[in-house]
Amino acid sequence: MAKEFVVTPWEVRGEIDYNKLIERFGTEPIDEELLKRIETAAGGLHPLLTRGVFYSHRDLNWILDEYEKGNDFFLYTGRGPSSEVHVGHMLPWVFTKWLQDSLGVKLYFQITDDEKFLFRDFQNLEESQRVGYDNALDIIALGFDPSKTRIFLDSEVIRTLYPIALRVARRITFSTVKAVFGFTHSNNVGEIFYTSIQAVPCFLESVLQGENVPCLIPCGIDQDPHFRIARDVAPQLGYYKPALIHNKLVPSLQGMHAKMSASIPASAIFVTDDPQVARENVMEAVTGGGATVEEHRKYGGNPDICPVYHYYAYFFDWDEDHLKKVNETCRTGERLCGDCKAELADRVASFLETHQEKRKEARDKLQDFILTEEELSELEKA
Ligand code: TRP
């Protein structure tokens, strides 16, 4: 019997079959032809595309049609500020930055402090706001262009979001959210309403501009259910359906059966970790190697099922030749897991040092990025 797995925005369980997920969600795989189109538009391909980490989409061809015609579109992504940021959270942001740089487009970045309060990650809203602003530093540290990037906390700009959310909410039934998210009668009414808020940024630029602007959302595939609903509602409101490009989730350090999870510290590399702690976590990671050095030398390892190899491929090694060598020498048994982990640990530690430096600098840049009600009412008037 096929292994069961569950993927919703709030729960990921079991070993995910990503091809099955495409079928289940009804999205499209990113094929060679589409990669060529992206390459032409962007002037190159990010390794996350060539390596199949961003592997699924909705309506990306349409976005590229618009782009080729010289029409504007904008990017939208988000962060639920439930904890400190780990590498798994950051992966779609790295890709979003690449899209912004390559295509020169605007980005709205939603921080859903409301969501994380409603879903009981925090006892009070102030705490999720505090974490939201703290997470914003990690976003800014990635080097987004402040003239093209607006970051906002839902609770801070709700006056602008609310009328749009209401129009969305009126068109979503309880049956729909029950079916899509698996809600029951014990979910609170805020949770039931919440998807209307996550839909808003899809339409925000259209509302502000007074004419329809296409939206492309890079996100983990676990977020797709929200946007399936947003896409159903969009035409009823007279807007374009948002397009999406989905990434696979980053596996846990402890094995491919789970994703990196903020609630299991040893499973994750937090970008605020002490580099020494992160090093130790990496050295403790599960691998796809042989049970003993002897066996490994004889039969080789299997990078396909190795979390450590996935960290190279997903985040810490953008050099094709080097990655290929890691893969090949693992398979032949020449490369030992201990050495492989030690090299990854070095890469992780140096990433953390650089990131944490940039994160400090981000404090002074916060005002350049945070979208306020004042700015929104200016934009709406213009
Ligand atoms: N719900 C997302 C989370 O928990 C946050 C989010 C809001 C988001 N809007 C988004 C993520 C758009 C991706 C794209 O992390």
C-alpha cells in the first residue's frame, strides 16, 4: 500500500510524494519548455529551478506572456511569524529575490501575525507582532530592493486589507474551507475566516492601481490550498486569478520522512542559531550513507534519500560542478558521511555568520521596507 502523507498549510505529515501532490492539488509540473521560457525572460535559470526544487506551478505561462508583452506583474509571498526563521522558510524567499532581480518586479511580502495568533502559536497578538517584526529583519537581510519591496504586518494595515477580505469572505462557504483545509466544528471562527486575509495581497496591486495587475506567488506547495480558493473567487470579484510557482519542502535534518520544523529544533537550521550550535545539529544529521564505514566504502551512499545532500542541493551549494562531485563521490563510497557533514557544517556556519551580520544592518533599514496605512492611502489616492 502506498504510504500516506498529509500536506496542508498547517500540517505536513509522512513522506511526501511530490508528483502525487501535483495530481492531488491539480497543479502543473514545470517542464523543459517552461524552463526555457523562464530562462529567456530572466536571462538565466536559478539552480532551484534546474534542480527541480521549484517544480510545480499554476498559470506561469500566462505571467510570462504578459511579461513578454511588456505588461507589469508583481510578486507576492509571505511569512507566518510563528518562530524564528529557519532555512526551510527562507528557501522561497531566496528564489523570490532572484525573480525580483532578474525581472525587475515589485514584491508584496505579507507577515501574518493575525494567522499565528488565531492558530494559537502565541497567547497574545503582541507576541506575534514582535516575532513578525523580528522575522522582517531576516527578510530584509536577504537584500531585497527597498524601492520595489513592501513588507507589511496584517494587523498594522488591516484597515486597507479588510474591505478586500470581506469581498473575498462573502464568497467562501464553510463547506469549502472544511473540504480544503479539513476544518471541523472545533476550529475557531477566526481560523475559518483567515484564508480571506491571505487572499488579499493577490488583489492588492489591482485595487491600488485601479486596474488589474497579474500576480505571481512563489511559495511552498503546502500553501497552495489557500490560493486555490483565492483563484476560485478572483473572477467573481473581477480580478485575475493569481499565478503560482511552488517549491518542495526542505527535509528535516533527522530524515526525509519529515520537513524541517520550527517545533523540533534539532530538525532545523535556524538563521539566528549560534553557528556552533548549527554545526552540531548538522553533525547529528541522518544521512543516506552505509551503516558502517566499511559498508559505505563498499556499496556507496544514496544522496536521493539523504537530508545532508538535500541541504547542499537546496541551499548551501550553488556550484553545479561541486554538487555533481558530491553526488558522484557519495554514490561510489569515496565520500564519507562524516566528511560530507563537516563540509556542510562549514558552509552552514559561514552562511550564518554573514546572514547575522546583514540582519544587524537590517534594523536600520526596517522603515524603508515596512508598508504603513499612510503610504497605502497615498498610493490609493495617486
Ligand atoms: N501562511 C503562510 C505561513 O504560515 C504565510 C503566508 C501569507 C504566505 N501569505 C503568503 C506564504 C503567501 C507564501 C505566500 O507561513
